[in-house]
Amino acid sequence: MNVDLLRRLTEAHGVSGQEDQIRAIVRKELEGVCEMRTDTMGSLHCVRPGKGKGAKKLMLAAHMDEIGFMVKFIDDKGFLRIQPLGGWDPRQMASQRVFVHTKDGMLNGVMMSSTKPKHMLTPDEANRPLTTDNFFVDIGFDGDKAKKRVRPGDMITMNRTLQQMGDLFTCKCMDDRVAVYVMIEALKKAKKHEVEVHAVATVQEEIGLRGAAASGSAIQPDIAIAIDVTLANDIPGLDPMDYITQLGDGAAIKIMDSSLICHPKIVEHFRTLAEKNKIKHQMEVLPFGGTDAGAIQRLHGGIPSFTLSIPTRYIHTVNETVHGGDVDACVELLARYIEDAHKGDYTYA
């Protein structure tokens, strides 16, 4: 496993609409591997030719953006009010250290809630649920200085670095940087292939699958494969029926989520490749959540679409956690599929 690449991807900062740091990393990693261009929304397209003029177009999509915030207001005392970007659970936002990204550089800050200290709370106040509107960022400046340094629209991201714990890796945004990692490494690992590969590092997934829809419309692929994380709820207190996936059990072959039912023939293609190549895998049925494949599937009268998932604990928190073996299994399975995709017949009788 290329831990250095995973570290650079997960420690980079890029909320929806501000994915520049991640795009630069992907471009550097794929230099010489494929031809690259950036579209008008900011998604990076990496293209490798297929065999012959009639080669099928295979689109891969892994999104670069992370959930985070932007500044929406600076009050006269210098506190920053925030606009969430992506699906935040307010229970996971309390007492976090953050970075505020300004035109003059990055500022340290703390994200806190507008509530009394524990010592002063009444029982009713203590039991009152928090909302994202309760939170603000303190950067240690008074109002005048804060307004000179910070502008509405400035990006706010979480202050966390990659940490290894045994076989596991944790950081602020495995969603979806570990999938960008899988796409990069699979492109390098895949040998000869007959399909025309369009690997796209997409933007603005966390706020509505927007970059993938635009890229898919432009490419008009014959096949679309999203790479994304999925829930691994294999933790104390949850019923095994609700685990969805488990860390260490291999790549997750998605059957469905709330954005799409994966094309059953592509599901079977991936399952067969995993069995043939002895790649550890598990099947995934996710009742909620979606991926770029859900947006691409509906374009141009319908495109056979599928999602390859990396099992991840604690999604949409600052401690998103994956198993190194699962990540390697996803790389291997995606590489084998790129080589074999031209054999797929995804038509219906």
C-alpha cells in the first residue's frame, strides 16, 4: 500500500467547489499514465485510449471533495458563522479544531457550540439537541482583524492528519480520498485494456453528485463505475444485520443504495472477477446514501452503472477509518475490471 499517497490525499483540503489541492495531487500522480484535462466545473478527466475506433467508453468516477464548511458571516466580535457543505451530524461537530483557508493563508480555529458550560446547564438545556446553526468558529481575532483576514466563502476544514492503527488507517476525509487513491493505483496497475478509459476525479459530489453528472453528460460513456466509501457499522452496540460491511472482509461489491440499483450484470461481472482472481470481497446492500453512479446512470437514456465500495467506519466524522487490506483488494479488483470490461454484455433481452 502506498501510504505516502494516501496521506497526501487525505491530509489535503478541499470542500465542494474548492477541490484545487486534490486535483493537483491527482494530476501529478497520473502524469505519463494518461492524457488529462480539467472541465469547466473543475473535474479532472484522465483518458487512456482503447483498442480500435469502436472501443467502448468506460467512465470511472471518484470524487475529490470532502464535507466541510464555508464562512457565511463574521460578527463584530470576530466569531465566524458557518455554512455546512455536505451531510454533517451536529453530534460530531463539537469541540473540533479547524483550519480557515483565507487568501493570505491558513488560520487555526476551534469550532464550538453556542451553549453554556456543563457547570451551568439545566437538565432541559443539557438534553436539548444541537443543530448546525448552534456552531461557530473562534480564530482568536477581534472583529476588525477577523474581517480584514477572512471573507465570506472562505473554506473551513477539519484539523486532522492520517493515523495508522494496526491494519487500519484513519483521517478526516477517507470519503472520498481513499477512492481517488484506488482509482489512481488501479490505473497504474491495469495492463492492456480494450476499452477507452475515462477516469474522472469529480467535484461537488457531497452537495448533489454535480460534477459527475456534468462529466458523464460530456463523455457519454457506455459503462460507468463509481468508486466510493460505504458504511462499515461493525462496532459495539449495533446488530450484525445493520453492519452493511465489515472492515477486513475485502472490497464491497454494491448491489444497491438509495441513489441507484447497480446494473445486475455488472454486479455479476465484478463478483466473477473477484472469485476468479481470489480477491477478498463482500456484497453490499446500503439502504441510504448515494454515489456518483446514481447521477451518471440516468443520463442519455440510461447508462449501465455500478459502484465499487471501500468499507469505512465512522463516515462523515473526523475519524473515517479503513482497513489497508480492503483498500488493496479494491485496487486489484478495479484493475482487473479495467482489463476485462470489454467482455461485458450489459444489454437486456
